[in-house]
Amino acid sequence: MICIAVFAEEYKLAQRAISKYGKHIDLVELRLDTADRKTIEDAVASIDRPYILSCRPPEHGGRFKGTEAERLALLHAAMRYRPLYIDVELGTAAEVLLEGTSGQPFILSFHDPEGTPDNLEKIAAALFAKKPAIAKLVPRANRWMDNLKILETADSLSRESRRFICFGAGEAGIFSRAMAPSHGSAITYCSVEGAMPTALGQIRLSHAIDLFRINEITNGWKTYGIVGKPVAHSFSPAFHNAAFAMHGINAVYLPFPADSFGEFFDFAGRAGISGFSVTSPFKQEAADAAEAGDETTIGAKAANTLVQTDEGYRALNTDGTAFLEVLRGHGQEIEGCRILLLGSGGVVRSLAYPLRRAGAEVVICSRDEERGRLVASQLGCDFSCEAAALASAHVVVNATSITRPEEDTDGFLSRNFPVGVLAVDLHYDPPETFFLKEAALRGCRAVNGLEMFMRQAAMQFKLWTGVEPDAEATRQIPLFKL
């Protein structure tokens, strides 16, 4: 069941969500933390779905500022509205409602806003000992591995035919949130457009329904995703999830923001992630961690795609091939072309190696001169930020992290820019970057990164699924960041 969760004073936003996604919404949770009596009455009168009422203090992730006695009185009074469930917390005075009230079904909750304890099954037993209608376990997932512990607990409870809710909160909890229904969890909580999420890491309703298809996921579905730091800017979830749905493939593609590639890679193997895209700053680590699957990955020592096999993960790279297609699509001959790459990260490696193999002369220019010279020497490229050397370039490529004027703090992009060349920005958001504006001022033909993104994403999709995505249909996919 999908439950949209809102603070009671934002109930009109819940109404709007119901009007759009009504057939997908089974429940509404109204959080009473900061609502007055009139607001509560208006909210329960206007919601045409069964609803859960809850009121959480700060130590349980809520915003109620009164005393525990005041909270207990509020929850007791809320029973007059005949909610489907009242949600109370394990170990609080509100537990007396379970013992002293007959006929009112309760959800008994455990929340740990700090992390995921090792004894989740013991905590679950303590919850069920109170005989609630549903037991709810929501610890914070600080590491990707925490999701496995959480879902193992869910599997254990499911085998016992218990009624439970079990997933991880926080940014890293998205995996267990998305997978929880297929592991037996009774309710999936989503935030609604325009409203403040009631808990960390809640998936927006539109994403849950239209993007991830959470209400359709079963144990037979495959999981893919994008790993990097950050990943919220990426259009990859929008592209791949739409392509899966378009081609009738039972798979979901999730964002995996990670501080450590090693920890995520270990998690991915144990969780059975079927494949993933790799973005900054992990392209080199991905190539080192997995078995190299193509010549570009070996030569560039960078990977943007991992594919699960029976032996582990194969590391591949679609960046370079996609970039060559972009250049040729804009009438640019590769052999003999002098190409200036601004930057020295993993994507520079991904482009420089196939460009050199195709006969281009590649010059790397980086703010980090030591790193830039090292990358250039490893890949057999020139390194120069001298005006004379740059002026002879035919193509200039922004492979830095700079997208806006305020980010070019030392004038690096402005300073190192040939005139009248083909200028390609690997960024696609915003559509008109600072680099592309500078290119226009210098009489350059400007190309933003969306074209390369679409080409490399289509290649990834085929590597994972064996299916060539319909080019015309994928061009119609609405692309957005999460």
C-alpha cells in the first residue's frame, strides 16, 4: 500500500496529490506535530482515503514541542476522528494507548535517527510483544550495507507472516524503501509535491509512481542505478526508468549517492545490483575494482558502466564512443583534429584515449597542473594551458565541474578558450552553461552535453539488457533531475 505522508497543515497538498494519483494512493498519514485543533478537523474532513494519525517528538524525528503528557492527550483526543491507525512509538508514554484503548488499531513504531542497530530482530520482537496491528521499524541507513540488514529483518518477519513496515530512512535508505514492498513491508510512505517531507529520504510520490514504479516491483525485478557524489543532478534515473517501462522490462534504476566507492561496490555485489552507471569522482575506482571489459576501459583506466556477470562485474566505458558520435554528428573529422580537453578527471581519461586511437591530437589543460600533466603523460597526450598552444585547437571541451560564472573563481574557463571552434560542454544542466555562453561570445559552435548523455545512456541500456532502445521514442522521454 502507498501512503502519502504530510503534516496536517499541508492537507490541501495531499488533496491535490489524490486528485492526480488517486488510484495509486491507499492511505494518508497526517502528522499532527504542529497542527491546531481546527486544522486537524479540516484535514480529516477533507481526506477521502483511510488515514493514519501520528504525532512525533524531536527524538523520534518529529516536530512536536510540547510535553509528553500533552502529546498523549492530543493522540487520545485524535481517536474521535476514527483513523484507520494511530501510530505511536515504542518506549514512550504513548504506548499506554495500546494497552488502555480497545477497538483502535495501532502501528507501534521504532525509529533510530542515528543509525541501524545490530539487533533489529530483537527490537521487532519487542514491538510484536505489545500486539499492535502493524509493527514499524525505521532505522537510519547511514551506509549502503545497512539496507541489507534492514531487508534481512523484513524477510525474517515476512516468513513469520507478520504485518510489518520495515525500511531505512535517510539518503542511503532509498534502496530499502524501494525494495521494501517486495520483501513484505505493508506500507510505503511517500512525500507529495510542494510539501515538506515528514521523514528523511522519503521518495516523492510522482517519482515512486511514474519513475520507479514502486507499486509494481517484485522479487523478480532487476535493480540498476547510478553511483557517484553527487548524483541528484543526473538525468539517468529519468532516462533508464522510462526506457525500462517503454520496453516492458521489469527493472528499476535508483540513485546511489556514495562517500566510498569501495563500500558501495561491496554492497552492490551482495545486493545483486545488475549494473550501474558510474559518475564523478569514481570512474577510475570503478575501472580498478571490476574486470576490464573493453579496450577503452583498459587504456583510459576509467569506467562509466558496470555490468554484473556470473564472475562479478565487468567495467566498460560508453563515454568515448558517444563523444566520437557527437563530433561526427556535427561534421567534425576526428583524424588530425586538435582537441582541447579542459579538466583532468575520469571523464577526461574516458575521452582522451578513444580520441587518440581515432587519430586526434589531444591537449589537456587543467587547473590542477600536477594532476593534468600526470593524466596527459599516462594517456600520451600533450599538456598545455599556454594561449599559443590553445589557439590552434579545433574543438574545446568543458570536462570541469564548472557550470556557472561564480564557479569559475580563478577565470580558468574564460582564460583558456579558443575562438571560432566547436565548443562542447559535457554538462546538460543548466541547458545553457557559463561555458556555452562564453563560447557564443567567441563565435564558437556550441553543443551542450545532452546529446552525449543520450548516446552513452542508450549504449549502457543495451549493455545491461541486450535491447537496443528505440531512438525516436527515447528522444521523447521527459528528462529531469531528482
